[in-house]
Amino acid sequence: MLQYLTIPVTPFQQNCSLVWCDQTLDAAVIDPGGDLGRVLAEVQRLGLNLTQIWLTHAHIDHAGGTAELAAQLDLPIIGPHPGDQFWIDGLPMQSAQFGFPPAGHFTPTRWLQDGDTVQVGHSTVQVRHCPGHTPGHVVFYSPEAQRAFVGDVLFAGSIGRTDFPQGDHDQLIDSITQRLWPMGDDTVFIPGHGPESTFGRERQSNPYVRGT
């Protein structure tokens, strides 16, 4: 069974998540935006074998620590979708703009497409392309754990911003209703910021997507 631990990192309190197979203890880290020492301390505390980096998208608070972590531990970088190439190229500028530590360039080991799967230990996780916040945003969905790691697509009570370059509000709403809702009302999602919620709760109460 897939297990996870969420670790808020960076001044933006971005929800970096460790996910691991409870049989093999092989693990992936989703969106290592920064504070790598804290993340690696949890890896050690839990006795995990960190084998890969998964990215939902390439904004600085989600991807800022990626190049450093990949180089430090020789880890493959999985994701996001190729639509975020320009955000990856702009990471050094993003880090300066928002006062983050310098962020290095990287080239993903593997780009992700809608319908792909990723593997950690014996656990298979589904990939959904959910553009709108960024054009290359993906989410990771574990049917066995009924958990979805949705980055900045959806939040408890809100949705992702679409006023960044190549953001698209209508596209974001389509991503939520067409790619997330079919995962089921009982699915718990881990957003890029803030507390967890369920898709059913958001369909009832989130003012941006209520009744969809």
C-alpha cells in the first residue's frame, strides 16, 4: 500500500510529499521546492530509500530544490508535462524574483503525459495532465490509497491561480471537472498548499467549482 507524509517547505508553505511503498520502503518525493535538509531528515527518520523525484509543475516553490536534490543523490526527475519547459528554463529568474535560494536548471529524465503511470516499489500511481494553472501541470493519483496529489490545481475552498503566463481559467475548470472528479467523491487530495480535503466536499462547498 502507498503511504505518504506531507512536509510544508519554503516561505510559501508548499506541501512537499514523500510517498512510499510500505513493503519495499522505496520512496519518491513530490515537489521538492526547498528546505531539502528537512525533507531528507524525514527520509532518514522513516528508514526510506529515496529513488526518484516527481514534479507536478515547475513553479519555484514546487521545483526549486529539484536540481540540487537530483545532483546530490543521483535521482531521476519524473515530470512534469512538456508544457512546463519554459517554467523550468525560468527557474533561476523565478528564484531571484521571489527571494528563493538560487535554483539550477535541470532536464527531466522523463516527461509525463496524460494516462501515464509511475511506479514506486510495488505501488503504481496514475498520471493526469491537468493544465490551467500551468500548461504542463500533472497530478498523481493512487487508486489503492484513494489519494491524489494535485499540486496547485485545486485547494480546500479554492482553485489554482491562472494569472501567471500561459494560465487559463476555463482550462483549469475543465481539468478539475474532467480529470479530478472522475477519481470519486471519497478521494482525498493533497493540495500544493493548505489542508487536505475530498473531491466530494469541494464539489459541495468550493465556490469556484460547486455543483460541477
